Amino acid sequence: MKGAASVVLETGDHPALLKDAVTTPAGCTIDGILELEEGKLRVTLIKAVVKATHRAGELSSRSKALLSIKFIWPWTKARRAASRSRRRLRR
């Protein structure tokens, strides 16, 4: 897939043109591809990628929030504790 994607990006051609260029019109590969398309695999794959991308965005937002709580708060608490200790030592 990476190679095919690279060719599409380099040439700017539609992926269907690449598919037509590398498959025999009445061959085994095109029959397999057509069977996958009849089973709506293309639509299912597109939906899966869209759903995963959406979920990744949600998790990224959530993890950023958790990171700020997990790493900033302890650091802030430690800083406050150190500040209190310094004040006590000054007395």
C-alpha cells in the first residue's frame, strides 16, 4: 500500500488509473478487487479510517488534559511545598 500511495502522490494520477495499469482486465487480481468492492470493503475501510481518526483526536485532547493535570499539578504542588520549606528555614 505504501508503494501504491507513493506512486499516486508522485504522479498525481487517480488510484483507479494505477489499479488499471497494474491489473489484467480479465485476470485474477481484478476479479478479487471487484469482489471486495461488491462486498463494500472500500466503504467499510473508509468508515474505519474516519472513525479511528476521530477517536484519535478525542484521545489526544483527553491525554493533553490528563498530562497537564498529571505533570503540572504534581510539579506545582512540589514547588509550593519547597517554597513553604524555604520560608520555614528562614524563620
